[in-house]
Amino acid sequence: MRIDIITALPKLLDSPFGDSILQRAIKRGLVEVVVHDLRKFGLGKHRQIDDYQFGGGAGMVMMIEPIAQCIESLQAERNYDEIIYMTPDGKRFDQKTANALSLKQNLILLCGHYKGIDQRVRDAYITMELSIGDFVLSGGELAAAVVSDAIIRLLPGVLNDESSALSDSFQDDLLAPPVYTRPANYKGMKVPDILLSGNFPKIEEWRHAQAEQRTLERRPDLLRED
Ligand code: ADE
């Protein structure tokens, strides 16, 4: 898989991809993440990428030309499955979308700033718009990092324990059950006996029941049929 991220603030993405699981996935060649500095496509000697909005109003709007040129230069190299704009008015990102996107070959994530991007970019180039929640970030970079992380960890070989992504919260519309590690007794706080029993079918049953109970208490909306 390849993910191209278009941003006016490329440095914001250094650390999410420079550490831990994502960095290991990149080093192992399981995913290629390429960050593109939109300024390189900016207009004139000031490399302008934003301007006042027509009709008046506060806040600058990102211009169509630099974004269009950047996207078109990428499209000249390969076909993209989705060109995704990160925006608070997009569709709410969830595990199902992460699963679906993890099966794609090439993705572009476009990060917005200021008041947003010229609507014509959205009309002409964008195939999917994603929000990571009902709050407004100062830019799409952190949202793009969140979406990339959720996708990349699903790619085969990225997690050491192959089964662990499948038992995540949300994978079967249930939250994950509680987990414990040593010591079995910390100052009188004991690990549930069942987990020490070695009876694996019973342990699975217990975990499933715990997952259902936790989901019912915390996220009953997930249990509703849709
Ligand atoms: N850009 C700004 N806020 C955002 C959000 N909540 N989700 C995705 N992109 C954003």
C-alpha cells in the first residue's frame, strides 16, 4: 500500500510516522508513506497557497491551483483508489472504513487548513471526505495521521501478533474485554480466577461476556441492529 499525504505543514507529520509501529511498517516495506509539501506547488515567488474568500468573510481559503497540480502530478504516476479530504464536515471515520481502506493500493489524504479549501477541489478531485470526530482541529494533519495509523496497523505483517488486530474493540461491533498481566495479585487487587484457570474455551466465553457487558454499559449504540 502507498499513502500520499498532501499538506501545507509537512513537519507536523514527522513524528507520527517516525516512531514505533508505523515506522517499523514503513521500514519493512509493508507501506510507503510519502508526505508532499503543498508549498512546492504554491503560486509566485511567495509560493502562495491560500487567498481571501470571494464574497468576503474571515479566514483564508486554500486555492485550487496548488492542490490540483499536486494531485495531478501524483495521478500521472499511478492510479488512486481514493482521494480523501480530511474535514470536520466529512463522514465520520470508523473501524469499518479503516478495514475497507486497508484493502486499497493507493490513497491520497489531503489536509485542509484555515477556512477550508476551494469547493472546486472537493467537486473535481475528492472521492471521499472523512472526519475523525465532531470537533475542529487546526488542520487535517493530525486527522490524516489518525486515519493512516488505523489503516496501517491492519496491513498483514504490521502487528507482530497477527490475531491482535482482529480482537480489537469495534472489529465485531463490541468493545474489547479487560486485559491483565503480572502480578496476579497487586496489593489485594486480584486478576479474575478464570484467566488463571488454563481453561481456554471458558476463558473465551468469559471474554465475550465481558465484551458484551462493557459495550452495553459504555456504547449501547454499537449493539443496535442497523
Ligand atoms: N480537520 C479539522 N478538523 C477535523 C476533523 N475533526 N476531522 C478531520 N479533519 C479535520
